[in-house]
Amino acid sequence: MFGINSYEWNFLLDPANPNLKNHIYEPNMALIRSFSAVRHYMNWNKLENSKGNYTYNPTNNGSWNYDLIYTRCKQDSMLVLADLKNCPTWLVSTYPPNLQDNENVPAPYGSNLSDPASYADQARAAFQFAARYGYNTTVNPVLVKVDSRPRWANDPPNEVKIGLGLIKYIECDNERDKWWKSEATKQTPEEYAANLSAFYDGNKGKLGNNAGVKTADPNMQVVMCGLATADVNFVKRMVNWCKINRGYKPDGSIDLCFDVINYHLYSNDGNILRHSKTTTGVAPELSMAGVIADSFIEFSRSLPHHPEVWVTEVGYDINQQSNEKAVPVGNKSVLLTQADWIIRSSLLYMRHGIKRIFFYQLFDDKPNGTIQFATSGLAENAKRRPAADYILQVNKLMGNYIYKGTINKDPLVDKYQLGKRIIYVLTVPDQKDRTTNYQLNLGTPKATIFMLKPGTDTMGKKEMSLVNGKLNIAVSETPVFVKAGTE
């Protein structure tokens, strides 16, 4: 529930030494470790700056060291979702000048977008990535390519590496349902399914022995792109395409070309399914987030293998001119409201059965920017914002606890458990500075109350003696955590 969206420069770029890109910048890494997973926006152009020539360490475009980033994440027990997105310049150049956009459909101009073969270039790039960073050490070395040519004197050459065991999840592109851009950037569900079939396994091997993620590593998990519209009908049409074009597996299930269902959702006062205009962000419980999550979970459960459902973009801006902003509530600052709503988003998605979420994003895209998503960062200037403080604190307290159910709806009282240890999370699901009292029956003589504190690494806590095992507690819109017993 505590993933973060980030870029390679968040790991490697030292502001004092911008040309030094072969070392982890530790102040930023300390921030990233506040989270438990990373979604890496990885532009295809970095891997394949010229057609058929693959680079990783350093990348020919930007000189980034992906080996180092992924190795460090594994060392620090951080799951990585690598999102291979955007078109390389050599592919974009096949389009007429007025249609050139790095977010174009990942197929040469004039291709039949319903034919998986049109996406063979991307499928081959996916194969190379999976062969290097996946767990299969038996990939035929003849099929694995790097561009080992130095770009200048003393430029370290790229080397072939196989089965490094660093990446388990890869995502195929990003928001292919772009309703707001040119036709050259959009795909129908059926076209994206054809694209994904090539990316997944080379369209069941038809594109050759060097195309598709599963061709290189059968166990690497393919995550479909996060859908901007968050409409489960898009996925239903993809599944129908698979039924018609990929058929069935020996166990009788549809041969799907993805392992994880994925969408994006920013909680606001609009209706994403109708693309209605938004004016502000709202508390997650007051948005469509729960209803939309339920629609995806219901569909997932209708499929034989119940693929996990992830939400890979969730967040709020802090600039008050943005239509996705968090707002001051009572005497709370915008940053404190953002922090409340971020933690409550994690709690909401646990409640509704979503398996992973990734917040958008580590740093602001454009500090002080007024447009949507420009100021969604959870950290700035190598320091955590309160939202990241809260995430770190909750992860420390109960990162491995399992959601067991919700025993009250207003205030929300969620039960989490790890072995015999139980923690209750209590929240008023509102955004008007409302508080209420609740009696929690713990059945123990003592309890420990944990309170979120901005600017620190750990929560405040208070031990309480109980009468008849019952705790009367004031609950607000900032979640409070109660552990049965004492530390």
C-alpha cells in the first residue's frame, strides 16, 4: 500500500554533481526507503536510443545506471515495477511532423494497430529487459544484445548480463486510453490487447524467439498499463479479445496476456467515467475510489485465476490552483490534509481488496506549478513532507499486518492482525474537521494508542489502562492506531 512513482534521476542525480550518475544519491535514497515499492517510469528511449541497440549501464540516452538502481532496491527489499513507456525517437520519427509525440502508440506510423506484429519492436525491447533483469539464467546468450560501443574516450562499455534476478514486475506502457490527446496516442481496448499480446509472450511465440517478456522469463509478471479512465469495461473488452485471439489454456481458462489488472484514480469531485470537469481533490472516502475499486475487484473475481488489481497512480497536489488539490481542513495546513488523505487512501484500498498502490509521486513535477499533478510530491529538497512521514511511521508500526475487516463505518474502525497481535485503525471519513467518540472493546487490561506526528520518524504513543477491557477514544479525520495490550 506504500509504493511511490519515481524516475532514475531521483536515485542517481546529485544536485551538487549533476554529471556523476554512477552512484546512488544517498539523501534521496533515504527518502525512497520510506516507501515499500517503486514504480519506475522508464522511457523506452533510454534502453534503445537507436533501433536494435540496447543499453542499461550506462544508458546511451542520459548515461543512467539501471543496474545500480535495481540492485540497490533489491538490497533494500524494495519491490520494483518497471514501466516501459513512451516511444523512442527513431519510432516517433516514422510519424508525420504534426503527429510526432513520444506518447504515440508504440508501432510505426501506418501500422495495423489490431495486429500484434505491429508491436514487434516493443516486444523485442521487453524481451531484452526481461532477459537481463529477470530470474531466468538459461536465456540463450546468442539472443541477448547490448550496444557495447563506447560513445567517447573512457566511456564504460555496456556488457551482456543475463538473469540478474532484480525485477519481477514489468508494466506495458502507460495510460493507453488517452482521451485528451491526438488519435496517434490512443488505442482501443482491442488494439491495446493486441499490443499487450506481443509484449507478453511475442503473441504466443509467433513473433520469434526474441520477442516478449515471457519468452525471456516465464515467471516475470506483466502488469497492464494503468488506465486513465479507470473503466473496468476496457479490461472486459481486452479479455474478450484474448478469448477470440489467444484462446484457452489447458485448464480451460482464457489465455490472458497480462498477470495484473491496473488503473489510475485521483480522488476528486468529478466523475472519471464521464470525464467530467473537476475543481478539487476530495477525501478518498467521499470520492468514486471505493465504487471503482469494487467494480475491478468484482471482475477480477469472475476470472478463473483472480488476477491482482493494482492502482499505480494515486495522489493530491498541494498548489491551491490545481483541480486535484488537497485543501486546508479546520486548522490543518494543505500538507497535513495531503498526509491524512494519502494514508486514508491506503486504508481505503485495503478495505476494497486492491493489492498494491503507488503514490504519485516522490517529488513535484514543477514546484509551485498550478496545473494538475505538478505539485503532488511527497518529498522536497531531500526532506519528507508529512505524507511521507506518515507512511514511514505506519510502515514501522504495522507494515506486515494483514487487514482482517472493518467493524464500524463511522468512524471507520479497521482491524489488522499479525499473529496474535491486533491493531485497530480509527478514522472519521470526512473533510470538515469532524471528531467523534468511539468505544473500542479490546478485552485486555491495557492498550497503546499511536498518533501520527509530522516531522518525525515514529508515531507518538500513549499507554492506557482500561475498565472492563473497553477504551473510549476520540477519533478525528487523522487516523489513530490502537494496539491491544502494551509494547
